[in-house]
Amino acid sequence: MPSTAQVLVIAGTDSSGGAGLVRDVEVITELGARASCVVTAVTAQTNSCVEASCALSPELVRQQLRTALRSNAIRAIKIGMLGTGEIVRAVLDELPDRREIPIVVDPVLCSTSAAALLDPEGLQLLRDQLLPRCSLMTPNLIEAGALLGEHVARTSSEQAGQARALLRFGSEGVLLKGGHGTDAESVDVLVNHAGPLVLLRAPRLDVTMRGTGCALSSAIAALMASGEPMESACQRAKSYVHDKLLTLRPAS
């Protein structure tokens, strides 16, 4: 990847270092790109729960985004935790056109421990205004169900159907992750408005790592920043995360 590839990350911090901006910057750097950051919220987290969260002022978020875009030749944008409707509005005010810069949205709605990380106004704005402006959205099964107002997909056919249903929100593509599933394979479903459904498969591993969603979406953004097409960026990013998980398996 060219050293000039610059990814702008819009997300919250995680004091444990397992997710959020710390994970995003780690991944982007490992893939050979550079990261610029817009902080939306500060969270106090352990490896098991969110203990506190504080959203930054919308105006400060707006100023961070404006100056980051002015200071660097941004080649891709990754959006994670936004926190409030006011912050979503601030991001929308400054966000460039997806035809100029690929925009990957990881819709962070709640933590693994079920702490809400986006308020109801923010969720509505995400659906109605932010997703139509993004290149790719990367929800997990729980987030997909919440966005659609449906139960969490339990079968591969339900997952495929929900992936296609999510396209109605207007993004160019949807990568519906299957990490919360229970099958022997972890299958992600990639769809867009023109091409066929693509299944990205990997063996399911009996290990856990916080921030896998952050890692995957940041890896995709880093690869797209270098000019990688969406499908191959998704496949390579999935392989990257799978390889990271492999290192966590106990030695036999």
C-alpha cells in the first residue's frame, strides 16, 4: 500500500484499548496507511463493560472534521461511534461526497455489554441521512436487526435477506457480518445494488477479541484508500481479522 494513503477515522475512544480509535489506528498503521482522527466521544471501558461515556460537543467534532479534511489528502473515511444525533448532524455538515472519497460506516449502536452508544435521534439520522451518503456499511447481526426493526437473523437465508433489505437505506454496499452466528463457518454477506450476493467465509474460531468490528471496517477503509475495489478489500480485511484471531488460540 502506498505510504501516502491517508484514512480519516471518526469514532470514540476506548480506555481499555480494545476497540474504538485505538484499534482503528493500530489496524490502519499495520496495513501501511496513515490515520487522522476525529474524536466523537470518550468512554471508560474495561474488557467486559462500558462504565461511562461522554460525547464531545458537536461544534468541536465539526471543527475536527473540517480541519482534518483541510490538512490531509484523505483517501478514505471510516465512521464508528457517533453517540448523539447532534454529532451525526455535525458529521453530515462536513462529510465529503462518497464519489470523491470512499466512506465506510460501522454502525455502532451499542456495546457488547448492551450499553447504548447512539441515541434515538442519532439512530434515525443514521438511517435517513448518513447511510445514503456512505459507500459501505458493515453492521453485525444485532445491529442489522435493530436498523431494520426485525429479529436477529438466525439462518443463512435470513442473513442474506437482511443484507439485501439494508440496501434500502441507500449505501452503495452492505457487508453484513456473521461473527455473532453459531455455525461452523463465520460467513459475511456482501451485497450491492448491481452485482450478485457474495459470501465471505472463514472457519469460526473458539476465541474472542474485542474490537473485531472496528478492526474489520478500518482494514476495509485502509485497503480502499489504496484503490482496492470494495469486494477484494472486504475479503482481504476479513482474512486480516481472521489471522489476528488465530494468534489468540492457545498453543496445542
